[in-house]
Amino acid sequence: MFLTRRFYLLMTVVILLTAAGFAIAPLFVVGRVLLLLLSIVVAADVWLLWSRRGITAMRLMSERFSNGDDNDVRIRLESNYGFPVDVEVIDEIPFVFQRRNVSFRAALPAKGEATVKYQLRPTHRGVYGFGRVRVFAATRLALVQRRYTCDEARDVKVYPSYMMLRQYELLAISNNLTEMGIKRIRRIGHNTDFDQIKDYVVGDDYRTINWRATARRHQLMVNVYQEERAQHVYAIIDKGRMMQQAFQDMTLLDYAINASLVLSFVAVNKQDKAGLITFADQFETFVPASNQPGHMQTMQETLYAEQTVFGETDYSALLVGLAKHVNRRSLLVLFTSFTSMAALRRQLPFLRQLALRHRLLVVFFADEELREYVTTEARTVESVYQHVIAEKFQYEQRTIVQTLRQYGIQSLLTTPKNLSVEVINKYLEIKSKF
């Protein structure tokens, strides 16, 4: 049982009147009468609340959360009391959110129900633990509260942003993605994609004659092949220490993971095969390129537990791993972070070798806060120096783009906020040139 603020206010009035009775005798009698009435009302309030178990609550939410997105959480309340009650609901959310204000008030009618709703935005992948739901019920007298402990503690896994995938899936269903990209062009060729069998006409390649079909039809039949449409697209994610840098509470690694999933979804929708590679000081995760049903779920499960390391990235390990696992020429979209020309020069020989064997797109991040700082006015000598240093960093990143272009390596310098959209547009641009 919990006493409310109203009870303490009324009790204070009674005490003051009783104390004043030592100076004015009639007030002492008034104080005693009010104390008796207050005791009776409190006893009635307690009996009303404890006469039955009147409140049940249930937390309703998805079995998994989407990283970097607002996830809905609802608490459904039901009252078994035959009179209206006021409730205060406190949900024990995971401590990682560092929020102590997840408290709601609601009014429940007699034998009625209500639902409270709020949102949580996780910024890290992993397992989040929810506690119990605490409900404090009070009658309209509001002198005491009864606490109910409802629902069970449960864990929720936070996955890479699948809400973003759903948005692009809706675009694909409405054919908006096709309108943004390149039309499917069908060309006759001699690759491995079989199309149909047709009658032989003068000029057809005799090597394509289907002798079994010819024997059945008693006339020459030839196989027709279509140009192989599905290219292999690999999202390669650098998990080195530079990817630990945070923007709006999410690391660059998390932004790269979300963009990789969206890129893979669009690639599969464009009849390509999507794959996944992660590396740091060694070649780690490898998911072969595919467009089979359930492949996106496999990629989500694979990326769920990926974390950055504190060591330096080893591009030679990536080169060896790719040579071992990827035999055909593919489009490689490398998500990494280059902050200076010195960092690029160390890895440039390996990038050049990758570009010789595959079509390579290097995606690295621009510091949006640095951009905003450069646009501000320098008012002191110290801020002038800081602006010069900030502009130097920006100049070096532009130089990195030019250097990669000189060696025939395509690059994309973008902010974490615009990463997914710009990567998709770049992919569609590259696909149009195949």
C-alpha cells in the first residue's frame, strides 16, 4: 500500500487543526472529528482496492527491434473493478536507454480497458532486457494506491534496420524502384542462362542444336540462351577501429550494416545476386552471393552480432580471402573509413589489386558535424586555427576521391545520414554501365 500526496495534505490539515486546539479549544474537537473521518475514508479506500485483483497489464511489442529506428511498445491495461480507477504505469525498460521517465497515467472506466503507447530507439545491436510492468491503481478518492506487478521479464534482440528494408520493399511492390533504375534489357547470347527451344532458321549457330528435341520433332531445333543478367554484388564491411566513430549515437559500423542490407535487397530486386563479407585484422564473415528466398534473413542473422575491433584493418587479408572465395568478377561495395591521405596510401596497393580483378566501389564517410563547423564564422584567433584544420580534413577527403579516381577506382564520399540512398543511387548508376 502506498499513501498518496492527497492523503499527506489532508493529514497535515488535521494535525495543524489539532495543534491549534491547544490555543483554541473548539479546534481540538474539530481536529479529532476530521481524523476519525479521514481514517474511515482511508479504510473504505483500502477495502475498495483490495477487495479483488482488479488490474491486469500486458506489454505488446515486436519480438525483435530495428536498430536506429523508432520501435513501438504498447501496454494494454484491463480493469476488473466495478468503479472507475486512475492508474500510473511504470515500464522497466532496458537500462541501456538510460531513461527514467517511462511513466504514464491513464483513467480506466468500470470493467474497462486502455492502451498506452511509447517508442524506443535502440542505437546498438544486441540483446535488450525488459523488466516487469508496475501499475499503481487508485480510486477517485486517491488517498492510497495499490501496486500491481504485471507481465514477465523478457529479452528482445535488436537487429540491423529491417524497417528500412520494409520501406524499400513497399517501393519495390509499387514499382518505384524500377522507375528509379535501369530497364531490364534482354539480349541473346551464349551464356549459361537457358531461355527456350525454337525451330532452326538459317544463320543459327549449329552448336546450339538440341538433338533430342530434333529427334522428337523430326526437324532441327536449337536452344536459345539469354545474356546472363545476374551479376554478383558483395557488400564488404570494414570492422576496424575507425568504424567505431559515432554519429547520432550510432557507430559507422551500424550505418554500414544497415546500408548493406538495403543495397542487398535492391540488388536482389534487380535480378542480381547479393553477398556479404566482413573483415578487420583478418578475413571473417563470408556469405556467398545469392538471390534465393530467405537469403535476406540469412544476412540479417549474420550481421546481428558483428562488432568492431580495436586493431588496425588488414586489407591483405581481404585480398587473400576474396581470391579464395570469389572466383568470378563481381561488384564489390567496400564500406570503410579514410580520414587522411596517409591512411589511403597504406591500403592503396591492395585496393588497386581488387580493382583489377573486380569492379570496386569504395564508400567512406564524411564528417557532417565538421562540415557544419566549417560553415560557422571564426570569431577568435583560436577558432581561425580550428577552421583551418577542419578545412584541411575536408580537403584531404576530396583528395582521396580524386586519387582513387586516378587509379580507376570508383568512390563515394557521403554522410552517415545519407548513406543508404546514395549507395543505392551509385549502384544503379554502375549497373546501367554493365
